[in-house]
Amino acid sequence: MAHGLDIETYKQQVSGVWRATLWLSIITIVEVVAALLWIWVLFPDGGGPRMLLNTFFIMASLLKAFFIVGEFMHMKYETRALALTVLVPTVFLIWFIIAFLWEGAEWMNNREMWEVIIEQGSAGHGHGHGSGGHVGGH
């Protein structure tokens, strides 16, 4: 055994990898079945609350990420301080991405609203300053 592992530790780690692989497979199968049921059985016309389905997929993805980080990246075998050093910045990064997407959507909505207001404000007037033309020497 490499790195000074005894046979029992090695067997436990191999068993943990197989357990994580089994859970990842089960979660993936449930995701596929949910998607197919959604499309073919529950809402064959394409309707339905997509937010519910998207939330399910996000939660399943987070659960799979938990197993991947814990077992395959060996995070569950590390000290608590090291695990927090890796995981806390990751949580903040995800939070920043969500916050920036949310803020960007609000800016887009406000811009569309402002364009409508600007178009309504200029509808009664001509184009630009003094739309009556220049009379006199100016």
C-alpha cells in the first residue's frame, strides 16, 4: 500500500468511493426520470411551473457536488479549518454570481422601462432641441 495505509484504511476508502459513486448514480437517475416525467407525463404540452423543476435540478446538483467534494476531493478527510478555507470562498463566489445576475436583470428591466419613458416623452415633440427649426441667425 502506498503512503503508509494499512489494509483496513484502504478498504474503507475504496468502500467510500463506491458508496459515493452509487449515490451519484442514484441522484442522476432520479434527475433523468424527473425530466422525462415532466416532459412526457406531467406537462406534455410544454407548460408547467418550470421554477419547480429548475429548483429540483439545482438541489440535486448541489447534493452531487457535496458527494464529489467530500469523497473524490477528499474534503471530508481534511481538518475542519482546511475544509472551511476551501468551501467558504466557494459559497461566496456562488453568491456573487447569483447577485450579479440578479442585479444585471434589474438593470436590463430598468433600461427597457427608461427607453419606454424616453420614447413617450419625446413622442409629442420633434427630434432633438428646438424641433421647430432655426429661425434667425442661430
